[in-house]
Amino acid sequence: MIEIRNVSFSYEGAEQRPALTNINLQVADGELVVLAGGSGCGKTTITRLLNGLIPDGFPGDFTGSVSVNGKNPQEEKAIGMSRIVGSVFQNPKSQFFNINSRNELAFPLENRGVPRSEILQKIEDIGEKLHMKPLIGRNMFHLSGGEKQKIAFASASMAESDVLVLDEPSSNLDMEAVRDLRRVLQIWKQEGKTIIISEHRFFFLKDLADTLVLMDNGKIKTIWRGEALKNLTAETMHREGLRSFELSGGSDIWKRPTRETGELAVRYLHFSYPDSDRGIHMEEVSFVGGRVVAVIGRNGAGKSTFLRCLSGLQKHTEAAVTLSGKAVPTHQMLAHTAMVMQDVNHQLFSDTVENELLFELKRRKFPKKQRKEEVNRWLKEIQLESVKDQHPMSVSGGQKQRLAIAVAALAEKDVILFDEPTSGLDYVHMKQVSGLIRKLAEAGKIIFIVSHDLDLLLSTCDDVLLIENGCVGDRYSLSEDTQHELIHWFQSL
């Protein structure tokens, strides 16, 4: 049993903006509870309350009481709660301690002095149960984001905790990895585990979730349980700023006409990874400005590699590319492209959110007298006015994502590449990002989006580019007549 009574909490240094206000919540043993709401609403803070990271890793002003299976996380701290609560973070890299995946799985039990033979047998059992034996014994640096997430799930299972806390576990996963995540959750439920999930995407939780808790500005707004949860419609969820429990999400197909300008013509684009047949091999393909291209493909098909090659970030790429009729050598493509990476932590550098935007305007030599006004306009556009003075690394994942997109828009490049631009975003901010991307397209930009977010692709894109084994597997315009092809492709995974 989990009991949260009259809890309020403010992070140290942010006392004027309470993260939680008067939270009351009870979770029964074996229940799967989903915490929902916009970025920065307090979902992650609740997970930190349960596993002891507050106040152990995140000090602040706390009032109220929390009980997890009879233990007080604020007294037990993270080390004491680790025997009761297993955690899987949004970025699994932040919770790993070993280079080898087998050692990582052994780590929780080694800390408890469990005999080596028992640990090895447990690793074999977990690998079999979670269908991940091929990942055991691998170098952690050689694993994909989805594979690292699987190791995090397995590590939580190794600890045999009664309670499992997951912070946006699907945000960086492709459809196949999400399918595997659902399988893990089913296994945990069958074992009677109590599961708390902070999430924005819900389709993989259909018929698994027992309770949906909607949070807003640090408070619980609504709780749906039982029949009320089963009867939730997509319209109601969208009205509350949430995605629906259906994969297609009920998003409207993009219908407005586009103004086509300029052309990116690729005569050939070739790259191969050393000692591998994986890479990109494309010939005679072109794209026009004013249109947004959805880049889809199975895990490892070459989607992100395609973006890196096209942007000039990938060394040893052989290419013949023209932009608006002018040849552009690969080493000069960076001057014409902007990219929003899947992990935006790699591309935020300034000391405040406001200065991150100012830096890009200074680089462009934007008129000094107009910089402040332009920054304020963008802060309002991406709804980050309230955190403009905070360090970019201190804001939520969704807020970082919106900041990186704004920086890319300010770069004024001809080609803009997005690698999972809505990972960790709720429905409202997904639609906001969709609107930003459409504005860029209307300005004549050539835009590519690699994404597993079907709602985003349906509401934003004009064309679909399917990559299979580094080659063009299919290509078609997206319309009301062809949207079923895209939906079917996602459902097939």
C-alpha cells in the first residue's frame, strides 16, 4: 500500500514555485497507476517521493507524509528504499554503474551480498523471462536507447522490489521497444507488483492501467478509476490535454495547402559503418521546401543515420547534393541545416533558458536592439516564460525539447532535421510543436521528422519516406486517402 497524505514540496532554490501542493493519493497493492499531465506538472516529483530521491538527491521544503509498504522514504532515503522500490528513469543512462550489461544486472544483488551462483542464475532467469538474453554480456555503450531501457527494466526486476516506479519509460522508445515494454508490465502485474508510471503516451497501457491521475500545476486535478477509466473517450482526453488510449489517437490529418519552394536533390547518398553492411544507400531522391517529410522505419533501419549524413555530421559520407540548384559539398551541409537531436542535452549550452535563445540570435548577428523582444516572443510561443531564468538542465524533459526546437527555428537554416522532437511531450505541447513545424514549412523550409509519434506525423507531415536497410523502401504523399497506410505500418509493429 502506498499512501501520500497532504504532501506539499518545493525544490531548494525554487521555493516560490511549489512542485507539489496538498497531494493526497492511495495506491493499492498490485495496482498500476498512471500519472499524467503537462511537462512540469509534478509527475516526476511524485516518483522521487516514493523512491527516496526526495530529499536524498533533491533537497527542498517538504510537508505531509508518505508511506510505501509501511516505510517512510524521507527517513529511509534512497538506499533504504532501494530494497522496496525499483526505479526506471526517463534517461536510463543516468542510472547505470557498469560498462558490461551482465555486471549492471548483477549490481543490485551484489550490493546485498547475494551469492554469486544465485546472481548468475537470476540473470539467466530474467533474460529468459523478459526476452532479452541477447543483450546480456554486451558493452553498454554499444546498445541502442531501447536496448538500454530494457537493461534498466531487467535491473529493476533483479532487485525483486514490490513497488516499481517508471518515469516516462516510453519517451525514447520505438514501437517495437514499446511492445516489449508492455510485455514487461504484463509480467510485473501478473507477479502482483505495484507499478507507478509517469507517462504522456497511453496506447501501450490500454487494459493494463487501473488508475489514471491527471495533474496540473503541482495539484491532482482528476482521478479516473474502474468504469470511469474504461469509458474515457479520445475527445475527453484531448480536452484535458492528454493523448488517448488508441494508437491512432484521433488526430486530424494535415489538410491545408502548402507553398512549395526550393528543392533538395540527392543524386546519391552513401555511407557504411566500419565492418558492417549497415548504413545509407540512396540514389535519385528529391524533396521540396514547404513540405514536411515523415521518416519512418524499423529499429536500426538507418533513420537517424540518414539525418546525420544529410546534415554533414556523419564523416566519410559520399554524396552529391544540390540545394535550390546549387551543389553543396557534404562538409558544407552543416551551414545549411539545423538539427534537433533525440537527446537534446547534447545541444543546450547556456546558463539560462533565455540566454540559450539569445546565443542563437547573437550568432546570426540579429539586430541588438530587437533581440530582447524576439526572445520574449519565442519564450511566450513555447510557454517557457516562467522558467526563462533557470538553467536549461534544470527544467523538465519536455521543456528542454521545446527550447531546442525554438533554437533550431531561430537558426534560419534551409533544411531542418528533427529526431524524435516530441519525446516526453504531452498532447497539448505535441500539438504546439506541430504548429511550430508547420510555420517553418510555410516559410519554405525543407523539413524531415524521424518519429514514432503517430499523432505528430498525422497532424504535421505532407509526405512519408520509409527507410528499409538504409534504402528507400516506400514513399508517398500523406492524405486522407493514404493515412491508413501509415497507421497500418505502426500497428504492424
